[in-house]
Amino acid sequence: MPAQTVGEIARGKFAGSVQMPNTSPQTIAEIESEISHPSMRKAFDDFRQAYPEYDKTVKIDALRAKEYARLDKLGQIYLDYTGGGIYADSQLDNLVNLLKTGNFGNPHSNNPTSVASTQMDEHARRYVLEYFNASPDEYVVVFTQNASGALKLVGESYPFTPESRYLLTFDNHNAVNGIREFARAKGAGITYVPVTASELRIDADQLSAQLSKLNPQTNNLFVYPAQSNFSGVQHSLDWIERAQGLGWDVLLDAAAFVPTNHLDMSIYRPDFVPVSFYKMYGFPTGVGCLIARKSALKKLQRPWFSGGTIEVASVQGDRYHLAQGERAFEDGTINYLILPSIEIGLKHLNSIGIETIHERVTCLTSWLLKHLSSLRHSRGGPVVEIYGPVGTRDRGGTIALNFLDPSGELFDFHTIEASAAKHNISLRTGCFCNPGAGEIAFGLTKSDMTECFDREERSSFEECLIAVKGKTAGAVRVSLGLVTNFSDVYRFLEFVRTLLDKPAE
């Protein structure tokens, strides 16, 4: 990045000089030459014949070799993209170079370094809207610490009343479940729509019935995820317009969706969209945003204020006036030195193409699901139980599963995680902050969970289920993302094969 003056950076000219990775696409022959294992090379050839569209994503292999070389240098198999993305070397280089070219101060002033920070951060704000194709006439960006922070912001500020309804699905992140406590405190009705046990998809009939039950004279909030962080299921975005047409405000949790899918907000126009940027491209952590429709943001009533969120506050007058627009919802001084990395990361994704990333993840997910489903012990029993769809229709690259021994007993997921770590495989285990989807997947009932909470001894979810049902409930989650390659999924499958005909301990 060439050196620039503070004034140039403040005017947003830094954005045009971000150095995107210069990688020459590898050929398939070059990729095959790097595969030394004969069986893997044969499997890769078969994979390419089954998924010819994968060849169109070959530039990601060149990108991985240049920008993410530490993965292969350390021999790591990274399969936790739903937990967090992996950052490219150039993302860090671009931010450091930018910070080296100028001085940036706290934006709450009009001095030169403050103005430089303000205009640089506003440029990042505008680019977020541009990336999601959200009109600046209709939407604003509120910077938060992550998607959970954005959800809390809506929950604590939404004008629930005793006549309001808070409608959500079983399949939701805990930060969405947590909003029910704000709704309950204000006397609003709370309703969960179940998901089906077979594929963990929203029960469409029950959702339609619940959406029709509201008081249009008050405020009502409907929340659901574009993609499940538990099962990878992608729920229809058509519910947004249908719900809004009936009078609901709609919050679409896009955190698990946008790392490998394009959310076009000129077509799908939710009232609120929370996003965690580290899930999209790894860096920075600690920064997310709430993309909010201006008309919906005006409804929110913050129960608190701080420096930066107000126009004026008085001790003796015991009054305050909140700032206008998004400023009223950002807590104090924003993370102004890190915000330029948001635009750097989004431009990085744009340079690759989100559709290219989506195509690659879909091909690899399909192959992995097919081969996991077909694994059998010598007695004929399945090795894997998958929670959710076993195909790629309306699903992403997140797979929740458990492993079975020849007698059908579950391997403890803690044991699987420990064994995978010995193979340098990063995956995730537990319930993934999504208890509703987990309860349906594991066949847990309302009485099971009530019994857990009614016990005198307070315990963890796992300890409770051991006491109540005599077994643990949890799963293994593998998730594919930006620079996953065939070697990653092949080596994971080889790890799973080590469980063939082994008893669960």
C-alpha cells in the first residue's frame, strides 16, 4: 500500500489502494502433483468427475498456497468455519500498512486525527451497506462487538408490550433465545415454532399459523436464522416478506449464512440483520454490526446511554437526548483503529467471489455427506448419524453428527474431539449454543428438560442429562468454509474410518 497523507485516508482514498492477493490460478494438474498419496489422488479424480463445477473454484487453491500457507505448513485440518473464519496474510498486511501511513485519534472530536478516524470508519460503514446491496437511504450500520451484541441491542431496546408477541424458532442461537428474557420482562407473549425431527427444518404449517396470530396495533418481533449454526439447514428467506406483510418486524440472524452465501438486501429486506465479521473472514474478532432498517431503528428505545450515544446529558437537569440514527446505539468509542479491516476483509471476499466460495463448499459438503452416510461397520451398521439433511438442497457446509460403534452405541463426543486433535483436526463438539435444534435432534422432550431444571442440585446441561436420562447429549460439528480443499475432507473421512468396528468406551 503506498504511503498516504492523513487527509487522503480521511477522504476514503485508502480504499482504492488496498492490495488484494495477486495469485495465478493453479491448474488441476498442479494440484494433483501436490497429492502424494495414491488413494487420495484416485479419490480426487473421482470427485472431480462427480463434481465438474469444482474445477471452476481452482483459484482458491492458489489463494490458499499464498495467503493461508500456515495451514498446510502446520499440517492442520481446519473444519470449524462456523465457529470462526481463517484470515489471509494480506488482510493483516493491509491494515498494518494503513495504520503506518497516518495518525488516528478518538473520533469524538473535530481535530485532524479525529476527523481522519471518523471518515475512515464511515467509509467502512458505507462499504458494509454496499457489500450487502443495502440502500443507504433505507439502512444504517451500527457497529457492535459481534452478532450476539447486535442481538442484545435489539432485545433490550425493542418496544415489547403485554400485547406484543415474540416469535422465534427452535433452531436459533442462544443470543436469540436470550431476547425472550427482555420480552418476558415487558410482559410480551413468547412462542417457539418447532423444527421437524427428520431434517431439522422449520415446520412451515405451524409457522404460518403463528404468523397470523398477532395484534397489528402493537409491535411484534419474528426472529429466525438464514442458516442454522447447528445443522447447516438454510431456512427460506421468503418468510421475511410474508411476515412483514402481516405486520411483523423481522430479525434475520445471518451470522452463519453470509460466510459462504450472498445476502442481497435489495431483494430480501429484513428489519434487522446481525453479523459477525470474524465468521466471514477471520479477522478482526471483537467487531460485528447490526444492519438496521431506518424505520425499524426508530422504534427502538435504549434503556441506557453513554458518551458518544447522546447529543446532551445533564446531571442537574436529570435529562438526556440520544444522538440521532446509528450513533445512539454504539456503546461509547467504537473500535476505530480496527474498523478499516472490515472493508479490507469484505474486499478480500469480493476478489474471490462469494459464489465461487459457495460452489466449492457445496461440492465438498455433498461429497463428504455422501461418503459419511455410506460408511458401514463389518456387521452392516452405520458409523455415522447425521442430524439434518444428508443432501445439499437448502443447506450449507455445517454438518452435525455423532459416531456409532458396531452395536449402535454412541461414541462420546469428548473422546472424538480428543482423538481428532491428535490428528491435528480442528472441529467442535457440544450443542453449539443452539439448544432448541439439539433437543429435537437428540429426541429430548419438554419433560426431560423440565426435570433437569427442577433438580435441587444445579448442574450443567451434560451433567443434568446424565442424571435424568443416564446419557450425555451433544454432537460433533464439522464446518467447511473459504479455503477448505479436498485434502481436508478426505483426511477427515480417513480419520472417521479409524472408528470402523471399534467399540465405544
